[in-house]
Amino acid sequence: MSIWDWALEVYARPGVAQACLRLQDDHRQNVPLLLWAVWASAGDVDLIARAAAAARDWDVVAVSPLRAVRRALKAPSPPVENEAREALRTEVKAAELQAERVLLETLARLTGDSAASASPLEALRAASAAWGPGAPDDALAVLARALG
């Protein structure tokens, strides 16, 4: 199963979206990086560092700017009609999602054929720490449990 198909499947599980958004919004984590780490059972420090660097670069170039525009378009902006604003917001949201897909697929290619066996929580801890100030263990554990 491709990483994208896997991510869509697990994101639809109960509690996963909420845990991911909490980690993103409250703890400034990169959700695609976290999901990749679990998908890859990533435990190799060098691989995780390379993945975090790639995620950081792509986040600056694409994901964060698109997210900022999408969030800015949430509120009415008279005299722009709400329908036109919402239509544009929908297109920006699709572009943001595509940027996250590009990142996940890039990270999957970095993984190659490496055999790893980190548990979901171990992989989340490592990816979170590589991203920047690590998220609290309890928030990571909530996601690990939701992922199964």
C-alpha cells in the first residue's frame, strides 16, 4: 500500500485526525513527518534527521504558506462575496493537501528499503524530537493509540 493510501486510511480512524491536529496546532508538529515515521517504523536517527530536514524545507516552501492562506480565507472579506471566497478557500485547501501528499511521497522515497522496527510511539517520539521541540509524550501517545 502506498504511503498516501495508508495515510488516508489511518487518518479516517477514530481519534487520529483530532490527535494530529492537536499535535500540529498546539505543539507545532509536522503531521506528514509523524505519519511517515509510523508508516516506516522509523528508528534510524540519520534517516529521521534527513526526513525532518526535507519536511522542514518543504513546509517553508509550500505547506505553511498554503495553510496560512487557507486559514486567512476562513473569515468573510467584504466586499468579496462569501461564495467566491469559499470557492477559493476550497481550492487552496486542495493545494495544501496536495503539498502534504508530495511531502509524504518524498519521505517514502527517502526510506527506501530500510528495514526498521520502531514501535509507533518510538517512531513518533523520534520524529517529533527531530522536527523541533518535541511534543509532550502524552500527546504523542494519544496518536500512537489511535493509529493502533
